[in-house]
Amino acid sequence: MPRWAADATITRYTYNARSESVASKPSFREAWRRAQHCIIPAEAFYEPDRRTGKPIPTRIARADAAPQQELTFANYVQQFDASQHTFG
């Protein structure tokens, strides 16, 4: 959770960075400016399927399911200081 966030609900809306706004959005700009990048290997990920009008978690994975050929995601990394937040 970013240190400037008022509460944890911000995490619902800040998980995807768009190339056209990553340098200006508060959630990503500091990590972008400092080039704090990483690669995350994964066997699958979940996205909401909203075709029914309700979000249904849907697993997305490689069709061949080869474990040595994982999916990879680019990510931005920022240090988190829990002492700056109150969770409740």
C-alpha cells in the first residue's frame, strides 16, 4: 500500500500500471522514476470475468501448462513502511 494512501481500499484500484500514465500516477511514479523494476514468475493469475454483470475470479494460465515456461509479469517495487499506517 502506498504511504500516501488514506486506507487499504486503494489497493483495489492500483494493481495495473498503464504505460501512458505510469510516470504521473501517484501509485507508480516514485518507483518508475527510480527504475525500481522486477520480474515476477507465475503459473497463473486471476482476473475478474464481468460478463454476467458480477465479477467472478477467473484463473488465466498457459494452455500448455509447462512449468518450466512460466508466465512473467513486470512490476514496480516500492519500500513499504508499516509504521506509517494504521490498519483496523
